[in-house]
Amino acid sequence: MTNEVEPVTYRPIGVIRSPFSAPEGTPIQPAGAKGVVGRVELLPEYRDGLKDLSGFSHIILIYHFHLSGRSSLLVRPYLDDEAHGVFATRAPSRPNPIGISVVRLVGVDGNVVRIEDIDIVDGTPLLDIKPYVPEFDIRHAARIGWLGGSVHKLPTARDDGRFKE
């Protein structure tokens, strides 16, 4: 493998709408955002891509962390006071600021996807939607690294602004 890798460019397919106007105070994972309602507004030209999506209970949203600041390879994540390698975290300030969230699908109305359990800031550019399929997506982890001592904090953990621009 060479050190030269061609750049990759993506165009958003829509925008994510939520009650969170800024990163600060936003839940840091969908598990900490139970019952929070939002929607995805897909650009009209992608509407046909929603066919049959309503048959799924959950979807995976892939999006661009448009408000995250400069990336760092060592970060202090929300659930710990120690610095960890960025790839051992879900911190938004990353070399490629891409986020994923598994949210509950409530319904599809035209080019609007209604969702719950949303942990995403309003106005976030959406890159893709994938159906959540437990047989594909669930892995029973025996080890969860440094998070083992911190995962219990998730229900009340909120963004405190440490990764903003």
C-alpha cells in the first residue's frame, strides 16, 4: 500500500432535524436520548430510495459532524477524564468527522423520515441511511476497553462543548 490515497468527497442527501440547537447539552448516544423526537428531511431527488424503509423498526444514520472542531489523535471523551486514541472513542472531532446513530424509525411521509431516540444536533448534514438488522449488526462484545468503567454514565451524559469549532 502506498502513502498516497485519493481524497473522497460526499454530498449530503438531506438534513437531520432535532430539538438540539447546539452540541452543548445534546445526549452523546441514542441510548441517552430515549424518546427524543426528530426527523430526517431527505432531498426530493432521493425520495424513491425510502421505498420499503418503513418495514424496519430502527435505522442507522450516517452523518457529518459539521460543528466539530479540529481533529486530534488523542482525545478526552465525554465518559472519561483520561485521554484515549480517537479511534478508541466515539468523539466527534476525528480525521474524518463522520458520525453514526441507530435510531428508532417512527414513520416515512414522502421525503421525511420521522425518528426517535435522536442524539444529533439540528441541521446536521445526512450522508446515508441504512436499515438496522440485528442479525447483521449485533455483536456480543466480551470486552469494551476503557468504557467498561464508564458506560454506566451514558443515560445522563451530555455534550459539554469540548469538541466544538
